[in-house]
Amino acid sequence: MRSTPYWLDTAPAFQSGADQPVEGRFDVAVIGAGFTGLSTALRLARQGVSVLVLDAGPVIGEASGRNGGQCNTGLAHDYAKIIQTHGRDTAMRFHQAYSAAVADVERLVIDENIDCDFRRCGKLKLAAKPRHYENLAAAHRLMNDGFDAKTELFDAARVRDEIGSAAFHGALLMPDAAQLHVGRFGVGIAEAAARHGATIHENTPLLALDRHTLGFELRTPTGRAVAEQVVLATGTSRVGPLGWFRRRIVPVGSFILVTAPLPASTLDTLLPARRNYVTSRVIGHYFRVTSDRRLLFGGRARFSMSDARADRKAGAVLRHNLCHLFPSLAETAIDYCWGGLVDMSRDRLPRAGSDRGLHYAMGYSGHGVQMSVYMGGVIAERVTGEADRNPWAGLNWPAIPGHFGTPWFLPAVGAWYQLKDRFR
Ligand SMILES: Cc1cc2nc3c(=O)[nH]c(=O)nc-3n(C[C@H](O)[C@H](O)[C@H](O)COP(=O)(O)OP(=O)(O)OC[C@H]3O[C@@H](n4cnc5c(N)ncnc54)[C@H](O)[C@@H]3O)c2cc1C
């Protein structure tokens, strides 16, 4: 069993990294070569802006290359609660941003001709309890009524046509959701950014960032550079001068298994429509089929950070849960198991903003494949002064009390969520 993410193992290597030391003057420095940073760099480089990209590790080495490959429309939140907290207009703005974000990924795939199996497959949210089905029915009414979401509600009998598991009591379909090979997509946008002129340094952490007469001075282990503006696209960053963000973002481990390729006949019985699937529990699961017919099965599994030991333990929990949902897969070999860190904000909404030439976008809270790409475009427009389309403008972002970067409180949060799953 491999601990490399399936997506990275089955994508071409990024070929266009810079090999000289960091030096020079740039219009913009982007810190982080995940989807947020690469999407920002690509849009800017296309317009002839000189862009320096620094990543502490390899391109898409963190969440962007380690996720479930679901590119879903809609908020992951309870819409009634979002309306109650933010009002209907703001909730609508948030909702529309996710639809625009999926369309933005699709456009980028076409414009840059990226071979990454992008497909509008629909997302099915599966009710793990009868009461969850009632909640999905309420969400269906609310979303179709006020948000024109065109969701479809499937009862327990209809859901049997969608999934070969007896574990579910109904489901809600979001028809416009998509899926893609995130490894090939990520390398594709990195190569496109480099082709358009961006200088991308892998394995080059930003160590210090200071204001400078020409904008900002950036210090790295291999040299210094100056940039007029800086974009922080650093997710759950654990290195560099980003303490302000570390007090606001909680890194939470999420874990994934990928089976050996399955016979088409087995998949036709278990998941005939090959959609994106998520379950309704607080500590739920997400899964989908890859284009080479493997089942990718993920979930929070354990409330911990991701490291080799935690990933192995989480893998055992995931395997058990996979067999519970699909007993016919009990003997199936598992080829991959890995973990990654999700950049959770306290209210699970992203944050993005600017302060005198310093821009940031992060906090996608496990729902960021589409939004990170979209926010790259939003930030690029902000940098060039074209427009300010930030859907998250105006959200306040206080530090999380008692949190300084290492989430010591995760086991307690996990215990609380388990309790909620038992009684909810
Ligand atoms: C296991 C898992 C499953 C997920 N599944 C899904 C899913 O199915 N659908 C979905 O929509 N979302 C999913 N997500 C979330 C999604 O992957 C992220 O929201 C998205 O990839 C965030 O992209 P990013 O570019 O902002 O961050 P990242 O991809 O984390 O990139 C940040 C980059 O910044 C770099 N960096 C940090 N500090 C520094 C520094 N000081 N100097 C230089 N570089 C630095 C890091 O090395 C990293 O490469 C999942 C996440 C995980 C972990």
C-alpha cells in the first residue's frame, strides 16, 4: 500500500520549476503553489505581470494534491443556519460563488487544455439516518425555492438505484457538481503558469516578509527577492512568518483510501452513476470512482493532525467503514492510503482580503477544490485593480481563543462530534 496520494502518483511530474537561487524584482510574489496560488499566478502571468511563486514543498504537495477530487456546487453548510446568521442576500452570494467556482474550474480546464477527466457528475448527499432524510427534504425545499439550485430529492427506494448499499435512507442530488483528477489539473495549471512566464520555486519556504520601499522584501533559504505586492495562498502553513493566520486557521487531518481497480460490473452495481458522494453524519465520508475504476473513500476518521502514524490508524478505521457500507468489498485490496490537512476556519467559511498590497485567501474548510481556483481569479483581479468580486468581503475574522497553531483541542472536538452523531 502506497502512502503517496493516488493523484500525485498518477500525474506527470511538474517539469518547469526554477533551479536558480531566489533573486530579483517582481510585480507580484505568490506564496504557496496549491490551487489558490497557482490559479492566481496563472491569471496574472497571462496578463504579462511578472510573478514569483514560492512553495515550501513541491507544487500541489499539500491539500491541493491530497483531496477527494470533488468539485461541488453549493455551500457545505446548513442553508437555514447560513440564512439565519448572514441573511438571505449574503447566503445567496455565497451559494452563487460556488456555482461560479465550478464553472471557473471548467473554463480553466478548457482554456489551458488540461487533460484531467473533468466531468459534471452531480453530488449525492446520502442520509445516514431517517431524521437526516427529513433534513435533506427541508434543504431541498429551501434551496430550490430561494436559490434556484435545482436539487432532486431521492427517497429510500429511489436511492437504491443510485447506490448498492443498504445504509442510506434517501439522498439529495446537486446536479451540477463536478469531479476531476486533481493531480493532473494541478500540474496542468502549474505548467500553464510557467509557460506564461511565472517563475516557480519548489522546496523554497518563505522565511521572512518585510515591508520595503518598493513593496515587500521576501527572504528564503536560497536568496532574497523584492515584490510590489504579495499573495499569501498558504492554507494550513506550518512554516514562515504567518502566525497571524495560524491563530485563525485550524489544521484538521482528513484521510483517504483508494482501492485496487474494480471490475466495471462491481461498480455498475455499487455506484452506477459514478457521482460524488458524501454522507450526512458530522463525522461522515466522501467517496467517488476514479477514471481507472478505483473507489476513493475518505473521511475524518480520527480527530488528529495527519502524519505517518495517524494516517495508518485512520486507514484502518476507513477500511472498516468502507466494508460496513459495501460488504462486497471486504476482500478488495487497498492500493493507497494518505492523509492531508484541511484549513478549517471557525465558521467553516473561507476568508480573503487585502491590506496595503498584501492579499490572502484561505480557510476553505474542506470545500476548496473549486473555491481555491476561483479565489485565485478574484485575487488576481484585485492585484491588477480590475475589480473586487470577493464573495467573502466583510466577514470578520477574530483569532480563535487559546489557538496558536497546533490544535491541542482536536480530540475534544472529535468527542463532541461523535456525541452529536449518536443523538442527532
Ligand atoms: C484529505 C483532504 C480531502 C479534501 N477533499 C476535498 C474535496 O473532495 N473537495 C473539495 O472541494 N475540497 C477538498 N479538500 C480541500 C481542498 O483540497 C483545499 O481547500 C484546497 O486544495 C486548498 O488549496 P490551497 O492552495 O489554498 O492550499 P494548499 O493546497 O494547502 O496549498 C498551500 C501551499 O502553501 C505552501 N506554504 C505554506 N507555507 C509556506 C511558506 N511559508 N512558504 C512557502 N510556501 C508555503 C504549502 O507548502 C502548500 O503547498 C480536501 C482537503 C484534504 C486535506
